[in-house]
Amino acid sequence: MSVSPVVPSEEVAHAGGQYYLRHLRALRRGGAEVTVVALDTAENREARSRLEGIAVVLLPARSPTTRVGRIRARWARRLHPARPVDWHPRSLSAPSVVRLLREADVVEFQWTETAWIGRGLRRWTDARTVVVAHDVLTQSYERNRALVRRRASPRGVLAAWRVRSVGRDEARIYRAASVVLVFSSKDARLVDRVTAGAAAVEVVRPPLAMTVRERTAPSTAGDVLFVGAFDRSVNAEAAVWAMTEIAPLVHRRHPDARFVFAGAHPPPSMLEREAETIHVTGRVRDLEPFYESAAVVLVPLRSGAGVKFKTVEAMVRGIPVVSTSVGVEGIVDDHRIRAFAVADDAAGLAHAVCRALDDPAAARQRARAVQGEAAAEFSPERFERHLAALYRTRSGED
């Protein structure tokens, strides 16, 4: 039984949803019978119709109907970010779900926040529980707090409160799980810190090295590409930073260099900065043409947590990656996989992009030197073997 806020499909516009689809398909190929329990939304109803071989149970979403209720929900989300407000507190007590719980060998929760509704699960099942922690939330909120200059301001007080709230709730979630699945050794260390070593943690690298078309060298210098779901504030803020501070520095040396921001839901702060050399695509069905025309992938993230799938997906395609340290953490830790360049200031990132544009062939050669390592580390075959072994072991099978 897999509990998630979303039902995955090929049309999901964010990396976490794409991972979840591959995760479910890997479980099915391993012989597991999987039922997804998710919220009853229009998007999930549509996705359910396209999800083959996997049963889906949809539960009513919690939607306040009064102004007071909406205000309370908004503040609950702000004060306790690890507690989902869209789920009813007794969602898993629904008769249809209780029957599934009693039959389940494993109950997994996709995304840390979802596992908050699993408190009290032992009334209905003795199944093993797995929390798939796409991010360790505490790190993200610690970074957000560090960006607040005035700690005594209302914003600073709220940021400090959120760090404490998330840390406390995350510790409860992870300690209650049979195992916490994370995507990197860095995140495993964070879980250990949050729980004072009281949680069982397994590192399972996500299957990001999917089959991709053989990349040919672009006839021109190529684009500077940033891929992301821009309804996520960390991506949108990074994009605006790239547009306003990094791109102008690059254009001094390469005035014709085109920056492409590919992804769904770009906010007005991005759209209003479109120009001849700044292209915002909006949602696209296929990213491969954008990767084909990219001379370099830029990952200018300054906050957030977890393994950045966009970084790996560029590496396994043999594209040079210029990134902040946030964009490569959990990926280059073992020193076998290297980015083309890492910098945390606009000048350093712009200089690295210019180096890649100065000699695209040399930059691609360096990128291809780590392409094989990245493809092996994040291969679907390795992922499926690790996932199957973990779930068999945790469910008590031989």
C-alpha cells in the first residue's frame, strides 16, 4: 500500500512525481501488488485513468469552505510545514483503507509530510512502514532561516519556529518508521542527526539514468539550460537570480548566448523578464529537444534540500553542469562524479558558463568523462535490485 498526495503519471510536471511513477513500476516488475491511496482531486482522477496495473483508492481532500477555515489552514501550513493540511486527520481510518492496511505487508509513505497522517497506524496493521523521504525537510528550513538577515524580525522569528517545528515532527515521523528510504548518503546523515540515530535508514539511488537518445554536438555554441517546476519557490527564485545577475555577466562575453528556462508554471517574476536571449518555455511534453540544444546545464539553486534530479539528468546525458553547491550535494559526495564547475556566487557561475561556451567541445569531453559513472550510480537496474531487496527484507520475506 502506497500513500501519496498525488497519483503519478507521465504528465506530472515535477521530478518527484516522475520518480514516484518509476518507483511504482519497479515494485510491479518485482512482483508486488500495489495499491495507491491518494487524495481525490481532478488531477488524481485523471492520472488514475492512465495508471495501468496499479489499483488506486481516492480519499476526500480536506478543503475549508469558510474564510476562517482557509485562514486557519494557511497558518497551519506555515507554522507546521511537516503536517499536511489537505488530508483529514482520520484519512487512514476509512473502511476501504482499513481493509487494505490489514492485508498489507508494507505500507509506504511518499514524501515525509505524508507520513504524518500515519500516526496511530498500529491500530489497524502490523505491516512494515517505509517513509520515502524525497527531501529531509529540516535542512531546507534551516537554509531558509539562514537567508533571513534580521533574526529578531517577524520573518526571522517565524523562520526559527518553523525549523523547530519541522525538526520535531520529522524526528517523530522517522523514528516511527520501520525504515526511511533516502536518495543519498548526505540525507542519511541528516536523518541520523534529526533522530539522534534512532531511525533505520537506507540509501537507494533514484533511477535517473533512463534510456536517452544519443546526443549529437550542437552546430552552434548551444543554449544555457535550466530545468525545473517553477511553481516551487526554490526553482523560481533561482531562475530570477540567473536572469538578473548571472545572464548579464555571461552576455558581456557571449552576447548571443540564449538562456532557456524549461518547466511548468513560471511565475510573473520570470515571464516579465523574457527577452531575445531569455526564453521561458512553460510546460513542455518532452525535454529531450532542450537537452539536445544545450551547451551547458545551469543549476543555480541556493536553497532547498535533497538530490537535485535535474543535475543528474544532465550528467547522464553527457552535458556539462555548472551548479551551486546546493545543486550538486548528495551527488558528488563520493568524488567519482564531478560537475563541470561549482560556485555559489553569480560571478563564479557566470565565469564557468563562459568557459563552457568558449570551448563547447572541450566542455562536452569533460562531461562525458563522468557520464558513465553517473549512469551506473543512478541506473534503473541498480535501483530495482536495491528496492526489491529492501522491500523483501523489510516485509519479512525470504
